[in-house]
Amino acid sequence: MALLEYGLANLAVVATNVGECNQIIKNKNTGLLVSAEDSNALGSAIMSSIEDLNLRRAHAKQLTQLINTDFSETRALQTIVNTYTLF
């Protein structure tokens, strides 16, 4: 849920690849995704995001677009309708 909120707030995200984070964060597209066991990679990803304003802006823009497209109210309702029409 938090990743969706960050996207709606137009924020760049650095996340670890746990749970379903990889369904939202596509590495080097909608954010930076690193292994949960690799603290060095996490540190490097955070530093890359801090140091590169263009990278942050690009990731934030892509994440916001993904959230607005794939996780919108309209999309959720359509998924529910499609599911019920199968029965």
C-alpha cells in the first residue's frame, strides 16, 4: 500500500525485493529494486537516487503513471466486473 501512496505523491522509490514490491517497482524503470539480503546494493541504490535528480524525477514519473494506469479506481472496478462475469 505504501508504494502506491508514494507513487501518488510523485516520489521516487528505492525498495527491497520482498513481498509483492516487484509487482510495482520495476528496477530502473519505476524505481530501484534491490535484494533484501544485500545491504551494499541498498546503500548504493539510495546514494544513486540521492545524487541523481534526473533519475529520481524519471522514476517518480514512471511510478506515478503506473499507479494511475494500473491501480486506478476505474481499473479496480473493471477487474471486479470481469471477475464476476466469469461466473
